[in-house]
Amino acid sequence: MRRDYTLYLFAALGSFLIVYIALPLAVIFLKQASDWEMLVKTLQDPAVLDAVKNSLLTATATTFIALLFGVPLGYVLARMDFPGKSVVQALVDVPIVIPHSVVGIMLLVTFSKAILDSYTGIIAAMLFVSASFTINAARDGFLAVDEGLEHVARTLGASRFRVFLSVSLPMALPSVASGSVMTWARAISEVGAILIIAYYPKTAQVLVLEYFNSYGLRAARPIAVILVAMSLTIFVLLRWLVRRGGNA
Amino acid sequence: MLEVISISRDYGGFHLRDVTFGVEKGEHFVILGPSGAGKTVLLEVIAGIVEPDSGRVYLNGRDVTDLPPERRGLAYIPQNYALFPHMSVYDNIAFGLRLRKLPKTEIKRKVREVAGVLGIAHLLNRKPKTLSGGEAQRVAIARALVIEPPLILMDEPFANLDVQTRSKLLTEMKRWRRELGFTAIHVTHSFEEAVSLGDRVGVMLKGRLVQVGSVGEVFSRPANEEVARFLGFENIIEGIAEGRKLRAGGLEIELPLEVSGRVRVGIRPEDMILSAGPIGSSARNEFRAIVDSIEELGPLVRVHLLVGRLILRAFITRSSLLELGIKPGESVYVGFKASAIHIF
């Protein structure tokens, strides 16, 4: 029998991308390891610590806001037919295709002083670019819940809201949670819109850029390393939690 | 107790057309029809899940047409049972009781009681995913019955089960009804379920309820050719059994096994044997009959016979028709073996 090499060929082609993603991650850590002194110095820099704190807080706040508004919207998109639904659905996906600098300009033109250089501004930028993930994940999660379950729960005496809380939401929870993780990840990685709307209060993403422009690569690298390490740790941890919850 | 008046609805390719019927308290009402007849939509209209385009639904004299499902208090069991996968069997059954804010001890007592009757007390801690088809069906029935609804709506409750589980549950359903005394509308395409469980039957074809009546009536006098073709021309006889004898319509029929009480039996028309004179074999039920009418169906002929107060149908070949010289109004002998009788 002749062996089929198709899958091996595909794996070889695909591994290009894996190496391409993994290589810079590995290199930046390795290079930093040879410059231990700078890393320690950066970790003691109050400006850096403040910026990291700002990034974490705003990304987390964004995630909760996206949940509060995105989960109900996801449920409506999954359960209701209404004129203009396809327009709403398209609108949800629009932020993904707009360049993030443009997002910043649009938000600033629309809300100007209300969001300029404030926490509100950072969160506004993050929410705009990251809410789609929560909305779409919630919608897909609710779509996967058999409507028959909701019907039965209602005949047993539960109101629509009660059915949502006791049947639909618990069942869609793994999907909603993984959407939240994506929203959080997208929020903490946002730079373009934040640069335009809220250069201050300083977030770690913006600080990397500033240090690079003012002091060069050697000063920017440790912050980058800290950001990558932190984001990856939290991302991997959350994904692990979500997956474990989904299997239980 | 339930009045469905002139319901019409177009819904995803299914059409309900002017459906009217009523269900009495304590009755097991079977809606019998082929798949695609609109039976499920009808149940959903009664449950309040689907709004009718026109027509009204009355429950105990009250118009419930505009009420949402949670305010009708009917229990609905869809064909896939729809057990809540994220809850244990106990929580599934307790779901409706908790919504009624019953005390915890009362909920526990009621769940255990219904689980006992349905034989699922040992499954209460399991997740629905781990149940067999038959077990899942019992849990779904328990969850519906425990809230003591005025009416329970069952959509093809036995369709997803293997043959053995099915016949076992059919028998048990009769016992549950005796012990728990519920009123049910039961939708099915199975002739056997209709005859075994139904007090009355409504035959549904292409979105219309074409005939409603007692089981015996519907099967012995189909309203039209369409109903007759769907029902498959079985001979259904209802009577009182005592040991191996069944008394029905002025006849005494020998049964293949001992039963007692009110029973229904079925005999296929091809198992009927016609003869000009009595054959007198002891292993056989034999009666004098009057030929009512003859229908030609290609190579076969269907003979309608009046036997006592019963109407029976027999298939014979065209050649035996000629040989026996059977004509309407004349008398013949009709016989069938006890072993050809199916007791429902």
C-alpha cells in the first residue's frame, strides 16, 4: 500500500505559522534573560507598575461591561427574529474590520471631551474593539441550547426571565465565559485607539511605545516582556478554567 | 375540560386547518396521524408555545388562548424529552415544584413518591446524559406529573425507544394512569399506542382532524377512504374478557391467553377465512356473517361482514370470491384462529 503523505505535507506547511508565532515569544524572553539588571530595574519603576495596574483594571472593567450588555444582546440575536436583524448582526462585527486608529478618531469625534485622557476613554476604546467577542460567543452559546428545553421549563411554570436564569444561561455559560476571555484578551492588547483617545492615564501598552520612542529598544523590552508574561499567564489560566468548567 | 375550537396555524411548513375537539377529565386522548400531519404544532398551540393564527383554546371553561405557557399550568413532554442536561434527575423533577415555592421537605416527599411509582428512585442523583432512552422517558414523565397538571401533553412518547422498552412502558403507562389518575393528550403515529392507551382517538391527516371518536368507533367505521387507508383496515374489537373468552357485540370469542376486564383485540383482515358452510374446527373462532359490501382492490377483494353487532373486514383473493360466490346480503361463515388475535 502506498502511504499517503498529504497530512504530513499539510503539517509541515502549517508548522511555519506555529514557529513564526512561537519564535519571537521565545527570543524576547531569552534576550531579556541576558539583561537581568534592566528587568529588575523596570520592575521597580513606579511608572511601569502603575501602567500595568491601569491596563489590568481597564481590561477587566471592559470585560464586565461587555458581559452586562453583550449577553442580553446575544440572547436576543439567538431567539428573536426582527426586521433589520442582519443589519444588527453586521454592526456587531464591524469593529473587527475598522483600523484601530480610525476607531480612536471616530470615538474622539463623537464623544470628544467626555472620554479624552481618562479611564472612561481607555475603557471606551477597549469596549468598542472587544465587545463583539462576548456578543457573538453568547449568541452561539444560546443558539446551541435546545429551544425545547426553554419551552418545557415555561410549561412547568417558569417565566421567560426565570427560564433564562435557570436553563439558558447556565447551559450557555462555557461559551459566554470563553467569549469573555477573548474580550479581555482583545482589550488588554488594544493600543491604536487608546493612543489617540487616552495617552494618559498611562497603560502598559502605551508605555512600551513611549519608552521605545524616548529611550530605545533596551528600555522598552523589559516592559514588553512583563506584559507578554502577564497576559499569557492570565489568558492560559482563564482558558483552562473555562475548559474545565465546560467539561464538568 | 379542554376545548380546542377551530384552530388554524401555518408554521414552518406545517398547516393546521380548523381543528376542533375536546378532552374530558381523566381521559387519555390520542391524536393519531402520519409524520408531518401537524400533530406537534397542535400540541404546541395547546401548550402555549405557538400562537394560533385563529381559533381559541379553553381550559376548564377559561379562555387561555392569549396566556403564555407558564400561566396555563399544562405539562408538555416533547419527543426528545428535553431533560435539563445541567441538572440531576432529582433537580429535573423538582424544577416545577421549586417554582411553586413549596417547602423543601414537601418537594422531597413528592419527588420521591413520583419517582417510586415510575421506578426511577435509584436514578435521582444521575445526570440525564447517563440515562438510557427508557429511563429518560420516565424522568420526563415524572417531571411533568409531579406538578399535578390538569392536562399532560405528550409528543410521540414512545417513538425513540427500542421495541422491548416500548412495549414494557406501554403496559406501565396504563398502571401509572390508574395510580396517578392524569388526563393526557398523546400524539403518535403508532396504531398500537392508540389502541392500547387511547380512550378516544382523533385522526389527523394533512393538518386536519378528520375523525374523532372512541377507539372502537374510529377503527370500525373510518370516516372516509383516507382514514381507512391510514389505519390499515385492522379489525378492532372491544369487549369484556373473562379468562379465555371475550364477549363483544353479541359474540363469544376464544382468546389465545387468559385476560380479564375490558380489553381491545385486533385481527388482521388477511387472517380471516371465509367459507360457504361451517368448518367446525375447535381451534378456531367461527361465526355466521352477512356480507355487507365487497370492494375490489386489484388481486385482492375486501369483504365487509356484519357479525352480530360487529363489522369485520376480510381480505380474500379474487378467485376465492368467485369460488365461494359471495354476494352482498348473502350469508357466509367467517373464521379466525385464536392465535391470530392480538390483545392490546
